[in-house]
Amino acid sequence: MSSDTPSTDPTSSGNATMALVLGIIGLVGSVGSCCCCLFWFLGLCAPAGWYLGSQELQAIRAGRSPASGEGAARAGMICGIIGTVLLALYLVALAIYVALVGVGVALETMKQGGLPLPQ
């Protein structure tokens, strides 16, 4: 066999690789958003990785994409799912925190006579 012959094995699709990259970036962003509020922008890549990974898996099953990208597409989809769930939990916790702080400030203001207390 000569090493000059081109390989006939199809390489993985660019969408599978993109799903993996977006899923990893989204997962890192979702985990990092607990420490720094600027990371949640990266977390927005997680739903895109989830969507792109699931679309690529459907294309692989239908025969429109090479099967060699299945692992990357599946990993991107899983990272996207985990990142999306973490991002959603972070946003819910942030909303609860803002609501509790708002209630606390309002109650403290009422105690100090800034607002009339409801009777």
C-alpha cells in the first residue's frame, strides 16, 4: 500500500465539530456564570450547541452527514443540554435573589417610615 493514496473515509461534518465547540463553550459559560456575571454571555452558546448537535445527529441518521461525526455531535448536544439547564437554574436563582432583595429593601424602607405601612 502506498501512502500517496487518498483516504476514502469521510471526515466528520463541520456541524458536528461546531456543536461540540458551542456545547463546551456554553457549558464553561454556564458554570462560570456562578462566579462572574459576565460568563453568562458564553452560556448562551449552550442552547445553540444542543440544537446544532441534535440536528447533526438527525442528519447522520438520515445519511446526509458522515457517521464519523456522531461522537462529536452527541458530545456537543450533551454539553449543550447540561449548559442550558445550568444557565436556566442560574437565571431562576438570580431572579429569586433580585426579588428577595427588593422585598427586603421595601420592608426596611417601610420600617423606617419612608413608605406608609399597609393597614
